[in-house]
Amino acid sequence: MSSPASAPTLDTADRYTDTRRRIDALLDGPTDWVSAMATVACELHHSFAHYDWTGFYRAVSDEELLVGPYQGPHGCLHIDVGRGVCGAAAQARETQLWADVSEAPDHIACQSSTQSEIVVPVLTPSDDLLAVLDVDSDTRGAFDATDQKHLEALCQDLGERFDATGMR
């Protein structure tokens, strides 16, 4: 049986749909925020071969993000809101998509091999920041509008579902 990342017949949108179906099934019923982040990071990371680091940075205050559940090599432990791609996404509360991270102002190189990155904020309906979903690739130009659309929809649903987590 082939793994999701090696299934050659699925295009990117179809792979996201299939991955999202698995995530939704795994998160069906009561679960906590940390378990959900771990599940999402695992499913995304193993569904896309070009995802080299996949995880969450948790908003622990208005000024600080701390690494949460992730897949891949070590991530940065702490990121200031407003610093680097993750900090910019947290501060602006908007997706940051960089085809070439060397062009990103104040990029934080947690891994020197990272070439491209997409970071999506996880916001509650009242605009409280829970976390940012960070996906790095060692391939330049690895992410596009299809990735952005699907990851934003996932993060919006997570923000709505875990609105009352009280994790901060």
C-alpha cells in the first residue's frame, strides 16, 4: 500500500481534500487543543513530500510564540511576535507565503536548508490568536495559492473549534 505522500494520482487540491477528510475524522468528538495540533501537524507532514517542517507556534502572549507540536527537525523554541515569517503572520494576522525565504525581511533560519515557507494564523472568531501553522520546505517555490487556500480553511476551522481553549 502506498503512503499518502507517494500517491501519484492525486493533484495538490485532491491531496488536501483527502488529508482534510482524515484530519476531520481524527478530530471528530472531544479533543483538546494540543492533541489537535499534534494530529494536524502529523497528517499534513506525512501527506506532502515537500513539507520538511510542519508545526505550530503557540501564542502564549501578545508578544511571544513558543514552539508547539511539530514534525521534522528541531524548530526554534521561541519567536517574538513581529519577527521573522512566523512573527509577521502573528502580528498581521495574515498568511505569509514566501517562495524564497531569503527575500523575507528578518527571516529566522531555524533550519539552514529551508527555501520556502507558508505561515497561517489560527484565529478565534473574536480575532484572538491561538497559534500559527508553519510549513517549511527545502524546495524553493514549494507553496502556492492552492496551499494557501486549503491551509487557511483548516486554520479557520481550528480557530472556531478551539475558541474557548484558554491556552494562553
